[in-house]
Amino acid sequence: MEYPESSLADLYDPLTIPGDLLKAHQKLDKAVDAAYGKRTFATEAERVAYLFELYQKLTEPLMAAEKKPRKQKIT
């Protein structure tokens, strides 16, 4: 662990995030953006909203299948 004395709040505070951690997150963001077909986002909130929209589109058919009433077997 590289920052054993730091809490997550310390590490993810935009004012105090260590430079190497910030660079790693930026690199990961670029990879995720490319993987999901969008190259740039104006804000982190825009990125998260976009990813949740994709998630919703992908999971809607699964949710619809779960909601269909099952036929009861008559014995």
C-alpha cells in the first residue's frame, strides 16, 4: 500500500490527491472513455451519467424478463 497513513477521503480530495494517483485515474478514465465509445467528457459527472445510461440500456431487457409473470404449473 503506497499511502498507508491516508484515508480514502484524503486520497480522493481534489485539492490533496497525490499526483501519481491523479495521473493513474486520468489514464484509467481515458481507457474507459475509449472502451465505451466516447472520447471526452466535460466533467466527471458527465462521464458517470453516460456510463449509467449505458448500464441502464444493457440491463433493461434483463429487468423486463424478471418482471414477466411466470405461468403456474397445474398438477
